Amino acid sequence: MLNLIIDALAAGRVTEEVPGPRAGWAAAAVGRFDLASSAPEALRAAIELCPAEAIAVERSGGKAVAVIDDGRCVQCGLCAEGDAAAFKNVHEEPAMGRSAASLRRRFPLEGFEGASLGPDFALDAHDRVSREGARLAEVVLKRFRRSLHVRHLDAGGCNGCDWELNQLQAPQYDVQRFGVDFVASPRHADVLLVTGVMTRNLELALVRTLDAMPRPRLVVAMGACAISGGVFGTSYASRGGADRVVAVDGYLGGCPPRPWAMIRALRMVLE
Amino acid sequence: MSLAVRLALTLSQAALLAAVAPLVNGFIKVLKARFQRRVGPPLTQGYRDLAKLLVKENLHAAPTSALFRLAPAVSLTSAVLASATFPCVAFGGWAASGDVLTALYVLALGRFFTALAGLDAASAFGGLGSSRDVSIAALAEPVAVVAVLVLAAGVGGPPDGAVLAGVHGTVFTSWRLLAAIAFFLVVLAECARVPVDNPATHLELTMVHEAMLLEYSGREFAASTLAAQVKQTVLLALLAAVFLPDGLGASGDPGALALSAAAFAAKLFGLAALVAVVESSVAKLRLFRVPDFLGAAAGLAILAYVAREAL
Amino acid sequence: MRGTLAHFALLLLLGYAALAFAAARAAPAVVVRLGAVVQVAALGLASVDAVRVLMTGAPQRVALPFTGPFAPVALRLDPLAAVFVCALALVGLAVALYAPAYLDRAGHRMSGPALQALLSLLEASILAVLLAEDLVGFFVAWEIMTGLATAVVLADGHRAEVKRAAILYLVVTHIGTFAALAGLLLLLGDAPSYSFDALRAAAASRTPLVYGIGICLALAGFGAKAGVVPLHIWLPEAHPVAPSHVSSLLSGVIIKVGIYAMVRTALDLAGPPPAWVGHLLLVVGLVSALLGVLYALAQHDLKRLLAFHSVENIGIILLGVGLGISAQHAGLPTVAALALAAGLFHVVNHAVFKGLLFLCAGSVHLGAHTHDLEEMGGLLRHMPSTGRAFLIGALAISALPPLNGFASEWLVLQGFVGATQGSPGLLRATAPLFAGGLALTGALAAACFVKAFAVAFLALPRSENALHAVEVGPMQRLAQNALALSCVGLGLAAPWVVPVLSRVGASLGAGRFTPIPQTGVLGGLGVGSVQPAVLAVAGLALGTALWVWLGRGMKARATGTWACGQGSVDGRAAYTASAFSNPIRRIFSNLYQFERATVPVAGAAPYFVMRSKTRGAISPLFEEHLYQPALRLLRWTSDRFAPWASPSPNRGLVVFAVVAALLLTWAAS
Amino acid sequence: MTEAARKEADRLVGRAPDDRRALKGARAYALALEELAPTVGRALAASWRFGSLVADQPRPGEVRLDYVFVAPGVRVPVVLGLSVPPAGVPSIALACPAASWAEREVSDLFGVTFSGSPDPRPLVHHEDWPEGLFPLRAGVNPPLPVERVSGQYPFRHVEGEGVMELRVGPIHAGIIEPGHFRFTAVGETVLGLEVRMFYVHRGVERLAQGRVPAAALAIAERVSGTASVAHSVAAARAMEAALRIEVPAAHALVRSLLLELERLYNHAGDLGNLCAGTALSVALAEGLIIKERLLAMNQALSGSRYLRNLVGLGGVRRAPSSADLDSALTGATAALESVERLANGIFGSATNLERLSGTGLLSPEHVRALGVVGVVARASGVRTDSRVDLAFPTPADSEIYGTLKPATETGADVAARAQVRLAEARESLRLCQGIVTRLADTDPAPPGISDRTGGEGLGWAEGPRGEILTFVRLEAGRVARLRVRSPSRMNWPAIEHAIPGNIVPDFPLINKSFNLSYAGCDL
């Protein structure tokens, strides 16, 4: 079996440098979606099609604003299909931020008449932003930057985010080189990384897992499901985003987020 | 040499071995990463992890007793004490006239407490780890003892500081190599390495050593982790200094001391590299194949003894 | 110098017994407590003599004011006996402290005063065996001791398993006694008297064949008493059913009397032993040690587990003794002295920690009303003192530094290291096997006591009784703590104790032993006299500092055990004793022949079984492959004599005894 | 042959198909309540495989139960339909253990009670679900969040001395989905295992209701992350059957290509992942490298690393360019070469092979009784593969798959499952090559359309883990009922029977060799 090692050494390292947020995009790759057309019928069609209720038209102070919530968008691209589509794929990573609200991107609409459309995000005031991350002393953050142990919890997703997280260990990404490692026990973890919609049957398990983690600790929600429920939203079986149940320190949109974005999001919460 | 100097030497060796332990472990990890075609963690990641753990909370599960809090201190102490029982660099002038067997027994004390702590939280995973750990140790220890016995037979007494001085300059022999290989296999088993255990696994059901530490956090976890790393370094150092003492100095003069320190360090990291190579090239054994593995080690140790008698 | 203290000790114990029987009904509580006082006084006196003999190396004679039917009863306390008197005194003192409060609560069928009286008589008889100077006195005391031991085992004689255990004990030890008597008579030949001196003198005129048969019979006979494999089968039956403080004495001391008799015979009475006796003892010792510990691992009854460990430790002692003989013939008199000393040291050490562990088992029974490990759990919370004491005993029996078990076991191991320097021969060739076997035994014992302590004292209660366990009273705790302290003390004092013990061999006169000098390194064997203490002090300092520092980070937080996101853990989720020993049982499955069957109880097989039941059983190796065939042979033999003997094993035994007696008469004449 | 098999099915059921039923993509019979048990008995005797149980309420007040079977040679699923009041349906679970979970699910979601069930415990709902609340019943809209009640789940119980329970999950130590495994064990010796699922029950079927087909397909795509294509293709085929849409050849071929590429990256990843269970770290890393390359290739082809966003109603939403197809084929070919090297490492290492062989045996009897599908069934020597068992809606696919010989192994252990994956990965690449060649000769066309807005249909696809059966009923252009039966749903109960006799540390390896989806099972 020594030949495995010899082959590997001969083939050489495959670890890649961290690309910039805009670099490394395949032409067809889905990313975030920006407003392409203010046409009301296009917007209406997009809102109707959107399986995750991520698009809305809000009226604030008399002005109409199109909102696309990267915390909900599952990057299905239905809103960007066809020549007269309201949105277009701009080949950039979905937004990340310290609150779910900060993932909503707003586009002023010119000459848009009529009432609000789509879901009312204002009603959606479940953002439970943790201040634990902000409160952490610089000394702790500094140590976390050099050693960050992650406990992953799938709160009920489709498993796509999990596989992407798993890919962080692929030699191309080699997340270990950043001092990040996945651990088996919540007792050893600094970050609780939540993916997937918060299902009813896992709510208590999430709370217990967080309780099992030693302070100081952080919670990061990755992927549309973990932020808002994504296509699964709220139902008899689920509560929507993880922040309905526990306070969250960082959010990263995407369905699923790509591995580089995940690495960047982990760094973001430590800044 | 005065007792004070000898004590100082002994203590500084213990401190040095303890201090270098995370580096040795990091070295293995980096090497493994290279075999996996990636960069791997920084060499100093072990220290960074420990430093981080110092600012974290100790969590105590409801069923745990005082023993749970005591065990990390005992296991780290036992590992550090074991590193003081035999000379790594110079044979002359050792303060503790203890021998290698003592080191093994002192390490066993640490394991006893760690195994108890694994069971203290009433978690089945801890139980899995403890029962596997003591079962494997039960088979590994006799092999270690026989390997040491071979050495003792070769040098005319137990391999302690005074007697080992006699080894210096002796010809490298086949039986010594056989004993060293046997002991190396024991080190793999004792240090929770592939093919006996997988230090990189996240699967609770397959763990041996880490399963016992699943309930620890904060400083206590730091101490338990460091204890395991020190134990690994101590056993590798034993191998480097006692089973393969070539290149080590008998006298205590500074020049010879520096030279043999360099030789020791080279051997220590060479052995660590060997651990990485083995760990990267074989699969983990099925739990009930481990007795075969250690049985083979026992066979090697006996063969070494026979070879010594015959040659 | 004439020792009178041991003499007084004997009289005190006998006198108390008489008084106790007389006043048992009048004031039982007073009688029980008086018994403790008397035992403390008597054993204290005896131990003063014993220590004096050990320190000076000069034997003492003890005269009794009466004579026996065959010869004047002569008692003599020499260094070898003194070692065993020390063991008796250490355990006996603790038992005396422990007994009154225990008897108040334990609720044995036999009354407290009766038990105390029997205990005193038992201790007196042990003293008498150790001090006997002639065969008649020895065997009379020996038989009295056996009878009394059976009597105390029968404290709960109304229970069937107790009766069975007592009968088994009587049968095996009597066959043993019989064999030993035959052996010694053979060795005695046509000597003019039954005195030990006559035996020693007879050595010169004995043929090797007679010596061989005689010594084998004697060793086997005494070995049965000591619980040597395969004659151990009574031990795990009898020791657990006795009251716990009696178990302490049975396991701690009485089986050692068997060892005493073996050592006395092999190294003193029968003359200088040839090498093969040493080898024989080594093999028997290793087999006993390994099988003892392996069977202990499979137990989940705490007292049975401890009883099997006695078999193991007897094996370790025999390894020391055997090496003591073999090493002489390999030209290593120092190693021989060291090994014998290690064996004798282990006699004392085992007495102390096994006595301690049995007392703790008694306390657990008082507190949690069970001996079954599977029904315990979490006892440390309710019985902290007993738990701490048990932990120290567990560390000691697991041969972990710096405790006494480590000291003696490590010395035996050093003996094997030394043996590699001997002249070429069987010993030198097999030294690694014995060293490896001993290390295996130690590691398995550690595994077993991780199991025993953790399953009993840690984690969560597995039964109502365990949940409501209560700690024992102050005197019982004192007794336990005294023995625990002795474990620590003997461990740290090893460098000073061992040289003293190494002189015992030389004092016997039948063997070449070179005692180890009192100070400095032990015979060039690398045992620094300061080292255990230095290591212990350094360890204690470092450990305490670490422990304090580890707790001084952020404030610790209490939480639930991590249960993978499930609510909480309970006793059923925690490891059981059977679960813990499962890997070892599987590894050594050839020796255990473990069988498990799971059958459905409710639901439709095969896909909808809702409840099922599982049973596992170990088929007893020796019962199946040695005793059963032997019994079958006996049955077969008695069947041949069917015309005048009905085919029952009991009758067969009688026939066997008669035939053996006839043979013996022929041999002795 | 197919016609004869269909006649035989009619004879077995005792009547002609129910022509009043608008269900397409299936051969549907209408049964009376009392006919169910004897018919199922005859069906099982004739080697019919239980596929799915579809509960639906086209009219309020009654529940329609469709027992879906896959009968040899019939080439479309056979549906035994039953209109029942929501109580007192005879349970078929004792005769057909494969149907047990399906019955329990229908009880939980629709409140139908099955009489004589050998295991009437709740399945989807956990112990804190309020009694009498059936979330898929028409008109049931509980206030959210649904209140929690206290309760205890009656786990199967093994009693005996020294028996302990090893309770693993729902939160596992690795990056794995949640589920609960309860081992009854004495140390390492496992006496029994009970799998408890539905922690990731998201109510997918309910969520799809009222959606337009495109949005419903986006939801179906997210039933199980690594079977996105298969789930969306199965759902699209069901909708197309319901709406009588003809899919043009070019579109059908691209879908098939996506299905095979999905299989390829899954099997490659699974082979590497198996090494995590045996601690073969270099091979594990190699597996991750290969998988990462395949995922990047997927992204170049489809825009999504998991091949999402291409499958649409009537075909594919966007036709890949021939350059894209060629580079995908090149990438796949290179990846397979790496997989072959990896396989040499996995099967060439004696220590590794020792771990895989004889571990996690699942007998063919269990496979048949529990209706196991996919890689797991084929590794136990049972050849079930919907690419062969069931017909394709378009001739283009039928032609491509006409040459397919599903790989089977008889080892029934972890090694056999790995071998089947390797063989299938090779086969997938061969199929991809065929498809790309065919596509070059096929004229592009717009996706198929229909002016219908309602209907019912069954669709299927062979995902990486096995057969997916999806039922869709559309009303007024929106989904009225979506019913997904994933391969994992059939295979999870089987893992319990592959465990006894193994030791605890081999479970993760066995679990990896099954590689089942929790999300796909729990919905």
C-alpha cells in the first residue's frame, strides 16, 4: 500500500489558493440574482415562480423597492429565465452577514405602480442576532482565528450543504490549513454550524447541542434553509430558520453555499 | 555531577519532552497531509489549539464525580513523570534511577484514570472507548515488557541510566532491531494510531482513545489532549533513546550533549515520520484483529530474545 | 529470647471466645464490641513480636502451658511465619474495627457474638498454624482453622448456595489436607518424631522419587487451600457467600496460610528444593494468575470478582516463590532473594488490598443491598469514603504506582529481568514468557478494576437500591481508610521493606539466597531507594498544581451528559460490567466458551419482534473438562464395584478415601 | 413479452384495469376492501415487489389508497386502488413487511388506521406530536408551531443481564444527517439495532401542494441533495404523464445524461468515503479530490455543483452546448480513470479488503421481503433497476438503456456494495458516451407542452441509490398531491438486518456502504 503514498507524492499537491469573491466563476454557475427588469409583470411572474418566497416588492416612503432575500433564495434561477425575466444571474456569491436582515438586497424600482407584492419581510422579524460574537474579547477572537473547531448540525436540510461542508476537507480546499477542524463532540467545539431548515423534530436537539458546547462559542447558519427555511419555509414540520430557536452570529446564503464561501463566512464571524 | 545538576537535567528533559509533544504530533499531521496531497495544518497547530482551550469553559456532565475532574491532571502528570524516568540524551548522571519498566507502569496509571473518566459521564461512547482502550492495553503491555526484557538481557540489567551507558558504542544488532520493531508496534497501539485506532476519525462508534475524552472541554480537555501527546512523545523517545540508542552520548560534557541531543531529535522525528507513513498506508484493523497485530508484535519480541540468545 | 506476646495473643483470643459463647445472650452488643477490643489487642501484641522477629532475623519460641497428645506443643515464630503474622495482623485489625458496626446492620442469620467468637477462634487457629513447630500441632491447628472457616462461611447456612459452597470448600480442602498430610508423611519417612526438625533432618536420607511424590502431594494439598488453579473451584463459591468482613480474612489471610505451608514445605521442611520445583511453581503460578484474572473479568458479582482476583494474586505470589527457587539454580542468589522477597511482600500487600476491597464490598452491600455490579452505579455520590478507599484498593491491585501492589509486582518483574542474566537453562529461556504473562496479568487486572470501580461507583445508578445507597458508619470508614493508608504506606516504604523481606529466604536454611543490602540500589537491580518516594512526591506536587490550575479557568458549568441531542442519559445507556469486559471475553473466547442466545418474547418474527430476551452463559472450563470427567471416572470406577457399592459419587468418595488411606499407611510404615 | 405479463397481471388481480381512473404511467386496478389481502398475497407469490403506498384525498371525506407494485415484465407500476373511509383498512404488513413503514406513515399523516398491523407505532410523528392531528388530511391547518405534548416512544426492547443500549444520534459526530440508531448490545456484540428516522421530516409533500409545476420541481429537486436530478426527473415524468406531455428526444437524452452524471459523482464519492470508515486516509483524500473535480465539472455543465436547475416540465430548461457536453464527457472519463486507481487501492489493500469482506451481510431474503432497491439490492444478488424493470416514456432513452446490464454481486457485504458501485460508475460513463453521441445526431427542440391543467401520473427514475417512484396529482395547473417514494425509504428498515452479528465499530462502515439519504426518507 506504500504505492498509494508514492503515487500521491508524485501527483503533487492540489490545494488551491483562496480565490477572491468574484474569481473562479464558471460562466454558467448560479450565483446571486440582481434586478434586471422593473417590469411589473416580470416581477409578478418571478414572485409567483419563486419556490422560496425570496422576492418581494416593498413600498417604503412611497417608493417601490424590489427585495431579493439571499437568506431565502435557493438559486433555482426561475426568476431569471426567459428574455424578459425580472432578475439576472450575476455570478457572485450570495450575501453573508451578521444578521438575516443584512442578506436582503434592495433595488429601487423606477416607475413601479401598485401595492406591495410577495411576502412581507417586515413581518419576518425573527432575527435573533447573537451578541456573543460581538462580546468576545479580542484575545478570544484571536485565538479562534488560529484554532477554530466546528461542530456541524444538520437541522433538517436536503443534505446538499452537508456534502459541501464535507468537501471543505477535500485537499483542494484543505480547511485544516486555516486552523479549522471538524470535531466529533460539541464539548470540543467553538462554532456550531447549522445547515438545513429547523425541523420540529430537531428543535430540542439543536438547543441541547448548543448547551453542550463550552463558552465562548458561536453559531453560524449556512444555506438558505438554515437562515429562513429556504424552499421548506415554515410548516407543521418546521420552524424556518435556526434563529427561531437559538441566537445566531453569522449567516451565509446559498443553496448550497459553495465551499469557498463557507470558508469566507467562517472568517467573517471572527472579524 | 552534583544531585542538583542531575535533578535539573532530569527536570529539563521532562519539560522539554512535554513542550515538544504537540510539535511531534503536528509533524505527523503535516506529513500525513502531504501524503493526502494537501498543505495540512500549521506545524504549531497543536499549541494554537491548546492555547484556545485555555480560554474555554470546563463543562461537567451531571453524572460525573470528582474523579472526572481529577483524571486530566493525573494523566498529564503521569505522562510527564514517565518522561523523567529515563535519559534521552546522555546516559551518565541521571537523577531518577528508574528504568523503562517504571515508565510503562507510570503511564498505565494515567490510562487507568482516563479509562475511569470515560465511564464517569454514563455515556455509552465513553464506555466503548474505555473498554476498548484497556483491552488493547492489556495485550500491548506484555509485548512492551518483553521487548524491554530483551534489551535488559542484552545490556546485562534493566535498561536504566547506569546500565544503558554500557550500550553506547556497542554494535547495532539484529535482535535490538527486532525488539525495536516490536516496541514500535506497541507504540502504535498505545498511542491510538492506525491500524489500531484512527486519530482523525469523527465516528464515535469506532473511536478508542478519543471516545474517552468526548465529555471533556476547556482546560481539562487541553490537559487530556496534551497528556496523550506527551505519552506519544515519551514512547517514541523511549524507542529512540533506549531501543535505538546509537548516536547518544555517554558523558555529560556540553559538546557531546549537543551532538547527542541532535541525534535524539533526528531519531524522534524520524520515528514520527514512520508513524505517519504507516498510518497513511494501511487501513484500520477490525477491532478483533488487533490481538493478531499485537500477537505478531509479541512474536517479534520473543524472536528478538531468541536471536539474542542465539547470536 | 522467649516471645510471650504471641502467646498472650493466643490466650486472649481463646479466652474471649469462651466468654463470648457464655455471655452471648446476656449482652450481645457488649460482647461484639469487646470482641473487637480483644482482637485488636491480641493481633497488636502478635504483630509486635512479628516485627521484632523480622527486624532482628532471630526466631522466637513460644511455650504453651500444656502439652499435646503426641508431643509437647511447641510454637516458634521465625521470619517466614512473621511475614504472615504481619499480614494477619494488618487485616485482622481492620476487620476488628469494621466488624461491630457491620454486624449490627448486615443481618446475618448467625448472631453477632457467635460470629465474633468464631472469628477470634479463627484468628487464634491461624496463629497456631503459623507458629506450629511439629506436624501434629500443625495439622490439628490446620483442621481447626478449616472447620472454623467453614463455620463462619455458614453464617447464612440456611441458603442453599451457601451450603453448597461450604460443602465444596470442605470436600476440596479436605482432599487437599489429606494429600498434604500424605505428602509430608512420605517426606518424614521413618524419622523418630513428628517435629519439623525431624522432617528437616530426614532430607538427607530421602530418595528423589520419594521427595518428588511427597513434595508434589504436599504442594498440591496446600495449593488447594491457597486456591491454586485448578484446585481453586471452591474459592469463588465460598468467599463471596461469607459475611464480608470474614471474606476479608478468608481472601486476605487464610488462603495465604496455604502459601505459608507451601513455602514452609518447599523451602524449609523438605530440604533444599531442586530446580524443577521452582519451574513447577512458576508454571502453576502463571496459570493461576492468568486464569484467575480472566475469570474475574467475566464476573459481575463484586465479591465473586474479588474472589477470582485472589486466585490471580496467589499466582503472582507463586511466581515470586517459584522464581526464588529457580533463580538459585541459575546462579542468581540475589535475584532469588529478591524474588522470594517480592513474593512474600505480595503476600502482605495482597492481604491489605484484598482485605480493603472486601470490606468495601461489605459496605456497598450494606449501603446498596447488592453484590451485583449491574445493579450498582453512581455509588461514589452516596458513599464517597468507601468509594475513595475502593479506588485506592483498585489502584493497588492493578499494580499501579505508587501503591503497594505495584511495588511487589514490579519487583517480581525485576526478578525476571534479572533472570535473563542467569546461566543458560530453562529459566533463562522462559523468562520473557513469564515476564510477559505477569505483565498481561497486571494489565488485565487493571482492566477488571476499571470495570469494577466504574460500574459500581461512577456514572448513574442502575437500580432503586443504588439510587438510595447510604454511606457506612465512622468505624467502618476508619477500618477501610486504615487499610487504604497501608496500601500507600507499604508502596512508598517498599525500598525499606524489601531488604528486610529479602533476609527471610536466607533464614530458612534450605536454599541459597543473598539478601539485598539495606540501603542504596537493590542489588544492582536498579531499584533506587529514593525513587518511589521521589516519583510520588513529584507526581503529587505536579498533579495537585495541575488540578488546581485546570479548575481555575472560566467558571465550570454543569450540564447534561452529551446524548447526541437526545434529552438525557439513564442507567440503561451506560456501560455495564458485561459490556465492559466484552472485548476481552471475545479475545480470550477459547478460554471462556461464552454462549449467548436471544429469543423473541413479543411480536411477530422475523420483522416485528417488539420484545426479546437474551441470556449469556460461560461454561465453566475446569468443571467441564476436569472435574466432570473426574467424577465420571469415579462413577465409572464405583460402577465396577457395583456389587458392594451403590453408584453414587458420595460412596465413591468414601471408597476413594479408604483406598488412599490404605496406600498411605503402607507408605508411612 | 410485456403484453403477456400485463395479461398475467390482469388475471392475477382478477379484472381488467380500471378505465375510469385517470392515472397515467401505471396499470391501475380498482379493488374492494376485502379483496386487498388476497390480491396482495397472490401478487407477492408472483414476485411482485412492493413499491409505494399513495394516500390521497381527491374528494374530502374519503381517502384513496394506491398500493403500487412493480411486477416482473409489466414495465409500468401496477396500482391496486382502494377507496376507504379512514379507518379499518386491513394491514398487509405481516405478509409484506416492505409495506410496514408506508402504512405507519399513512396513519400518521392521514389518520387511516390499519387493522391487524404488527407494528402500529407512530413513524413520522415523534413522541411530542399531539394525538389526533393528521397534517396531510384535507382541510387540516393547525396553528403553527404545532404544540408539543409529552410522550415516550416505545422502542423495541431486549432484556437480559448486562444488556445496555447504545443510543446514537440524532446528532451524529461527523458531517452526517440526523437520525437515531439504538443498538442493544453487550459491549461490542450487537444484539439488535433499531433505526428511528424522520428527524428531518420537513413536510415536503404538503409544501408542494398549491405550487405551480416549476416551483414544485424546485422543491422535488431538494428532497435529497445528492439525488437532485433523479428526484426532479421522477417528479417531472409524473407531471408529464398526468398532463400527457411528450418529451422530445433531445431533452430526454440530456436528462438521462444528467442522471448518469449524478450516479457517477455519487458512486465515486461513496467509494472514497468508504475509506473514512477504514481509516485509509490517502484513499479518502483521493476520493475527495475526484469528487471535487466532478462537482466542478457539474457546475460547468449545469451551473450547479449538484446538477440542479436544468430539469424542467416537458424536458430541460436549458440545453447544454455541445462544447459543454464534450468537456463534461472528458471530465467524466478522466474522473473514472482516477476512480479505477482508487479502486485498486481500496480492493488491493489486504488490510482494507479484510474490513470490507463479510461485513454487513444482507441476505437476498431480507432484500425481497423488505422491498430493498438500488445498489444495496443488487449487491445482494437481487437485480432490481428501474432502468430495466420499468419502461421509459421516450423511445430515445429506451434505446440507450436497451444495452444496460445492471451490475450485481452476490457477496451481499460491504465489499459487494463497493464493487457494484464501481461497476455502475463504469457503466454510467459508457452510457454517457452513448448519450452524447446520440445527442449530436438529435435535432434540438423546445420542451414538450400541454394545454391540460389536471390529471394524475406516476413517474420514476433510477437515482444513485436506486428507484424513485413519484406520484403527482395536478388540479388547475397546480400540484394537489405530490407523493415521493425514495430508495432510502425502502432501504432504511433493511439496515437493521445487516447489523446483528457484526461488532459496534463496523456499523459506520456498513452504514456508509448503504449510503442512504435521511432527507430522502424523511421527506
